[in-house]
Amino acid sequence: MLMAVFNGVTHGPDGRGLKRARARIGSPGLLVASLGVLSVVSGCGVVPQGLVPQDVALLDVVFDRTGSLARDGNFASITQFPIVIGDNRENEAVCGFVSINLNSLPASAIVTKVVLNFKGIILPGIAGTAFADFGPINVDHVNVVSGINGSDYLAEAISASIGTVQPFASTEGEDRSIDVTSAVIADRAAGRPISSFRFRFDAASDADGSGDLVSIQSSVDDLAQRPFALVIFTTVG
């Protein structure tokens, strides 16, 4: 069985949510074939010999735990402001948070692969020098289930630097992905209902008085224009 779950709503192989995800990822079959678990041809799951049939879930973000946090402690969720990373014209460093809702996964699910997918953009009107100035974006697995406040900018991570983000240079959006399997498994084992990730430039700010910002697309209206996690799992019973 192949299914997709957004906000607890299941869509079949021809469902709108699955089609949007295919468009977002930019490859037929939800990139499942490249994950080495199962192949999807024209919406039908084809299981390689010797493997157990597995399900695919697409998990949406938690709006109030996804957004931008300035180093001075001001947090803005994606309902207020896009996710931005870098520094602004006031030389204030900013990091981004992406939190994925795990509640849609069945309690009996045994997770085998999780990939966090998103689109990175250079903000229009910004010089686009953030990567040159600050180096790579580092990604931490963090716990912000109880809320996000100023201390979370530098708070100790559950696991630091679980991945880095390759530079992007377009205002149109470039697809990026990070393997977050271990983080999701750890959160579910600990009873956390979300998996959260902090995106940061370690070297921000450069105090040059100019905005050096990049962004992760974070539309509240279009599922295809905000981060999501692709989860591959089996169920017991």
C-alpha cells in the first residue's frame, strides 16, 4: 500500500497531496526508488524481492514551531514571517526552525527512512552573499516541543550538526533534502510529538551593516511551498 498523510488526511496514489509532493521533489515516484526501499511506477508500489511492503507518509510542519528566531530572542512563526537565516541590516543574527508533526504516523509504525525536504531561496533585493560570508548552514536536531524562545538560539542540541545545507543562489527556489531518520526515531522513542531542526550560520553576524539572508520557502497556504518530511515505514500487526 502506498499512501500519503498531510495533517492526518490520507491520500491514495492519485491523491492531490501526493501529486504536489511529486512536483515538489521534482522526480516521479517521490524519490522512493533512490532511497533503496521500494520503487514506484505510475503510482503503483513495486517491492523488490526479499523486502517487506512499506508505506510512505508525507508529514507537514507544525506552524507555531516553524519560523525564524533572532539572536535577541524575537521569534516569528511562518504565519507571521518567512523562515530566514543569516543577519539583517542591524547586524542581528537570525536562525530558522523547522518542526515536523509526527502525530500522523501510526503508533505501530516502524520508521526506516525520513528525509526532510524544502526549497531554499535567496530573498529578492538581498545581495546573496550569506554563504560566501558565513560558510554552510548547519542543521541541529533540537527539542522545542514546549515552545521557542531566545535561549533556543544557542541552546544545546539533542544532536548537533546532523547535516549541512548546500548553497543556493536563486530567488525561484532550489530543492534541498536532509536525512533525519535518527532524529525522528529518537523523538518518537522519547514521546515527542514533533521533530524540530535548527538551521544556523555559525559565523553570523559579520557586522557589515547589510542584510545577508537566505530563506526556506514557508507558505502557509500551499503545501508544495513549505518543508515536509517523507517517511518510509512498516507497521506491526
